[in-house]
Amino acid sequence: MKNQIFNTHNDYTGLIIRLTISIVMFPHGARAMLGWFGGYGFTQTLEGLQQMGHPWLVGLLVILIEFFAPIFIITGFASRFWAIALGGLFIGIILFGGHLEHGFFMNWFGDKEGEGFEYHLLMLGLCLALFIQGSGKYSLDNLISKKLTA
């Protein structure tokens, strides 16, 4: 079972997927958890999610996944687990985060009230690709997998 989590191909595909997810996602998580990049930080973000009608536990999981998933994914540690967690988050955001009702497209020209779900769908696809491919080269999963099979 452990080897299925850490097993990966020794190529660059997983690395490229990991870098893309993490570079895009880390600022979102750092805004929510630490207040960086103009964010509100943990307490205010959690309160904001509760005011939007999300239960406390859901808000906590959103913040923790947004912050920790890109860190673990970029290092390539348990990337399949974090890809599923992040993919589940994006499914939840599409279905329950108010994006589905605004259609597919993001609000590029500021002519709508909300944002569509195209960004979330792209991230969901990247998470699925990472889950299938694994972490690839230069990952802790690759090192762990080699030790488990040795």
C-alpha cells in the first residue's frame, strides 16, 4: 500500500505538473493561512468562510489544504494524496463555492458579478494528471519508492 502512494515514474512530467500546481496554488494558500499577498490570514479567512455558510470544519480543511498541498506537492512528498485532497477542494469550490452559477468563463472583462469555473477545472485536471503520473524526477516520492522496493 505504501509503495502505491509513493511509486512514480522517473521522468520530468510529474515534476512539471508539480511545479505548475505549486507555483499557482501557494500564493492562494499563503493568503489564507498567513495573510501574505494581500490576504486576510487564518482567523479572518476562516470567519469569512463561515459567513459564506461553510461549516467551521470545512473552512479549516480548505485553509489547510490550500496551504499545505502546494508545499508537499512541490517537494514531491505523498503527491498523490495531496493531489486528491486538492482536487476534492476544487470540486467543492466548483459545486459549492458559487462558481458554477456564473458559467464556465472567468470574469476577464469585469462584466459579470462572479467568476466562472474554468480555472478550477484546469487545476482539477492537473491534480488528476499528478495522481495518475506520480511525482516524477526530483521528488521525495521517488526516493521513498526506491527505498521501499530495494
